[in-house]
Amino acid sequence: SAKFFSSGINLTQQWQLVFIGSGKLLCQWELFTGSGNAL
């Protein structure tokens, strides 16, 4: 059960990194295209 628990934490951390990374990419894309207000 300890292995399953640690793998669950790793999976959650991976999803958090994905969401944070995608959010940063969206912000950079809006700044790059200058269409932040359109969205």
C-alpha cells in the first residue's frame, strides 16, 4: 500500500505540473500574439 500511496502522490504532482505548465504556455501565447483581450 505504501508503493500505491507514493505513486498516487507522484501522479498528482505530475498533473499539477501539467496544469501549471499549460497555464504558463497560455499566458506566454497571449502575450506573444497580443490577443489576450480577445480571449
